[in-house]
Amino acid sequence: MSQKSWQVLLQSALETEVYEIDCVECFDLLDQYAEFIIEGGDPREIMPAVRQHLDQCNCCTHEFEALMVMLREAAKNQPSATA
């Protein structure tokens, strides 16, 4: 195992929490988490387990990033309320 791999493994071990969610739970909460961000909120305060999972899971992070792109594009394409 390379030194970089060991560093990543050690960092992940050091960042573990008493309560952690798995990918299924994270995926179920991603839409709520993303909507808080789109609305200007800070979901980390009420959904810290999702943030912690995203910090450690590349697969869920990619899903989250794709969701954010779609939500931002949808928001840009909606007619404004003042028009």
C-alpha cells in the first residue's frame, strides 16, 4: 500500500464519529440537504451526519455534486417571481 493510501485510510479512521450514516441513509437525505443549501441555509447544523458522510464517501459526494448542478440549473431556468 502506498504512503498516500495509508494517509487516506488513517485520516478516515481519525474522522469517524460515534453515530455515522451509511450510503443509503445519506442518499435518502441528499435532496433535503441540497435544498437547504440552495435556499441559503447551512444544513450542517441540523444534518451533521450527512456532511460527515460526504466528507468520507466519494460516491455520495459525486451524487451530491450532480444533484447540486441539476438544482442550480433548474433554478436558473425558472421564470422569476417578479416577471
